[in-house]
Amino acid sequence: MSNYGNLQKIKNGKRTYGITPHIPGGFVLPETLIKIAQVAKKYNGVIKLTSGQRILITNLKEEDLETIWKELGMEPAVKNQYSVKNVEMCPANFCKRSKYPTIGIGTKISKNFHGMLLPNRTKIGVAGCRNACTSVYSKDIGVIVDIDGKFFITAGGSAGFYPRQSDIITKGLSEQEAYNLVEVILNYYNEHGQMGEKLGDFIDRITIDTFRKDVLQISNLKECL
């Protein structure tokens, strides 16, 4: 791995690298999108739209990476692998199925917790209805709005090497209560999780009952399933 990008491929002794600028929730201004395209074209990059609501620019030379970042004027999406890697959001404010405009809470979570160092890589999903677009149930932490317009929080999901469906922690929350519970879960995991241990594995180790009881007690919330 370079200081500025990830090694993608070695072919005939030649190395090519990829970079991923931070695009919160996948929402990007037209001007920014144009700039990304122009820079990628200038350095013979290949653009890939990722499943994590990001834009990967690959096929880059290592010697160009520092200059490319300067021309983009953007921050990397991931600075440390053991952190909150991304906060994926559905387009709730613009969707007819949405029960609540969740882009606000998603943006707040991204702004305050993206890049937070944790025992292992952590993904957060935010959805405005139970269709749970962005595969929220497979995320480490899920923030979802129920049919009554109230929030519920899930934890422990994973779509990786060892798939795990998330557990519902509690339901019937306001936006502020949902945000606070996300913060408590992250801090609790940081304090008690073992280095390299995914959130779902941590929950399985201490049991979901213990995890739920502790985070709800810290949050001054009641269990509602």
C-alpha cells in the first residue's frame, strides 16, 4: 500500500494503484463529479462505482498519486482500515417509500463518526423505511425507520467472509435517541471489543442479551422488540 493509494494489480512488473475519495452517503455535487472525471481522464484512470456509495479511480501510477490528490482537493474515504469506513444512506428525502427524511441523521453520523478508530472495520447503514436499501441489515450498525415513522437500531451485521444477520437492539426511537444509541454502541464496542474482532463477533462472544442490556442502560432506553 502506498501512502496515497492502494496497490490494485501487478502485471509484467508494473504496478497500478487505486484511490477512493470520500463522498459522504454517495451524494456528490455535479461540479465535484466533473472534477473527478477530468482528473481520472488526465491520468488514464478507470472509474468504478463501488457498492459502498463511492467512486474508485484505479489504473493509476504510484508516482502520480500525490499530485492526483492535490488536484482533486478531496480527502481519502478510508485513512485506517480499523475504523468507521463508511456510512451508507438511502435517498430517503427523495423517495416515495420513505417514512422519514433520514439523510439528516445519516449526514450527522458520517460527519461525527467517519474515520473513528475501532477494533475492526465498521460499516453503518441508514434507511428511511423497512425496505432497508443499501443492505442495512448486513451492516455492523443499522439505522432504520419503521412503518410508524419511529427509528430502530440493528447491530452486528456482516456480508463479508462470515456472513451474519444483524440483531435488532430496540425500536420506537426518536431521531435523537437513535443517534445517541449509535454513539453509545460505537463507544461500547471500542471499550470492550478485542482488536481485530468484528462487532458481530464481539456480540456473539458476550451474548446479544448482555450487549443489548448494557448499551440500552447506558443510553437510558428501554428494550422494545
